[in-house]
Amino acid sequence: MKITKLFKDFFESEKAGGFILIACTLLSLFLANSIWSENYLHIWHYHLGNYPIEHWINDGLMTIFFLLIGLELEREIYAGELSNIKNALLPISGAIGGMLLPAGLFLLLNFGTNTQSGAGIPMATDIAFALGILSLLGNKVPTSLKIFLTALAVIDDLGAIMIIAIFYTGDLNWINLIIALSIFGGLLILNRLKVHNLIPYLIGGLFMWYFMLNSGVHATITGVLLAFAIPFSTGCEKSPSIILQHFLHKPVAYFILPVFALANTAIIINSNWHFALTNNYTLGIALGLIVGKPIGIALFSYLAVKLKVCNLPEDSNWKAIIGVGFLGGIGFTMSIFITLLAFSDGEHIDNSKIMILVSSLVAGIIGLLFLKSVLKKNYNESN
């Protein structure tokens, strides 16, 4: 299977970003539980204008992250793995299974309780972390498996975006929402008029973000809407969408996601922290990420192939798909992001964050060791 330069660049930036995320998480946990804890926590709670820095990161900088996710999804639909429906149905099927089963397992333990809103937490995949772990296997990994995991994670993120828009929206301010959607409509008109200058789209996106922020719909949705308003054109290097995607890769991988990790993993871990992991909602997160993800991804992919709606790539096998399924259980930044929307209680949030970190680590290690045992010694040399 041929790999494009854009995909290769994307894979490399996400891989490096994954390692930086791990380092930032460890640093944040260390500082939050050190003698500098009070000063470190104060940084993220310090107010800039009407909101703390942590809020600006989660509602502002993360909008840029979702803009990149939207641009990646647009690329996949027009020129990537999702452009061919036969190829697209395998990761789509896997992603659906990887969202439904984890949510189902979470609800099995939490339905009817005040924590059932956390069902979206184990549904997402941290694409940077997952690709970073996969890259540790080097030349053992066939191209089709890299593309499968990437497409799977992008579709997962789309699912997370839809979950945020549908289930984690507060009281609506219809005037602001209508203004935001009107701006979006105006940007779509610019697209149809073949306006390829990025400036009007970015200015319009900024105003759309402001009104969306004050509408009750989570502001990060603006990033995805803006991505689909920006022209993809022929997908060449001069395409506005491709230019912006290239520009955003490094700032997102090396600044935005690391800052998000620093701000949102500043968790004070006390001596009885392990008792928090026995709550139904934390057990639901662990069950969803470690068990639900690999089973859901592998099962739905298998059913799709058996029903002849898609094909398993020749250079892959079902054991490898199961291994990738475990990597899909690395929820990390996306799961933490949904946690912040699902819960308002500080204890629920911190306990969930701890379980997300533990579960993501366990899923990542299992996936790495499993894939290491089932993949060929060196894929590039065997082809």
C-alpha cells in the first residue's frame, strides 16, 4: 500500500508529539505532588480576563487542535483512506465498535447514576500517543496498519466531536448560536466562490468561536466547522486546507497538546488514591479502554470483512488488528477532555484522570508487547 508524503509527515509529527505528551504528563504529576505544588497549580488557575488559564487552554487552544483534526478528516475524505469507500469501511467499522462497546461497558456499571454522563470518556483515542507507541516497533509495522490506526483514531475523534456537540451542550443561547452558524454559512459561500485566501476564513473563524463560546455549545466545535469551510481544492501543496494543515502540525504536536497535558494532569495524588479506582465510574473507564476498545475494534472489523463490505489488507492479519485495538484504548488527552465536560465534581474529575492515565498506560503496554510478538521481524525487508 502506497504511503503519501503528507501522511508520512503527519505520522512523524504525531509520533514525536506522543513522546512529548508522555514527558509533559510525568513532569506535571511530579510538580503537582512536589514542594512547588501550590505555585504550580496556581499557574493554571490564574485568571486572564474573566477565565483562568486552564479554561483558555481547554476552550481556546484546543479549538486549534480540533481545527487540525477537522483538516485531517477532510484530507482523509477527499484524498486519503476514507476517499475509497471500500477501504474506508474497515476503519469506520472498527471505530464504531471501538466507541459503542466501551460506552456500553461503562453504562453497564453506571446507567441510572449521576456518573452515567461519563459514557463518552472511554470512547475516544489519543492519536498522538497511539502513533507514538506504534512507532516504537519501527520497520515491523506494515503501512496498512499505520493507515488503519490513523484513520481509526481520526474517525474516533470525529465521534468524540459529535458526542461533545450532542450530549455535552449546556443551555443554549439561540441568538449567539444563530450568529455563529450564520458566520459558518458565510464561510461556506466563500468556499463556493473559490476564495482561496486563508485570512477571511481565519478572521471569520475567530468571530465564530466567540459566538459559539457564548452560545452554550462547546467552543471547540468551531474548529471542525472551520476546517470544512476552508477549501481543499485539488489537495495539492497550494491548497488552503493543506497549507494550514502543514502549518498547524508542529504547533499542535509540540505546544498545544503538551500545554493541555501539563494543565490537565496536574493531579495531587494522596496516599489512598488507589481506593478511588474502585468506584463504578473509574472501573467503567478502565473496562471501556482496556477491554471494550480492543474487542469492539477487532469484532466490528471482523464482522465487516466477513459480511464482505470491506477487505483486510494483504499485509495485515487479525492478530495485528487486535494489537491495534489495544492501542485504540489509549484515551489520554481526548478522554481527559471529555471528562472535563462530563463531570463538574472535582473529585470525579481527578479520579477519572488518574484512571485514564493508568488505563491508557496498561492498554499501550499490552498493545506494544502484543504487536511485537505477532508482527514480522522486519516488514520492509520482507517486501
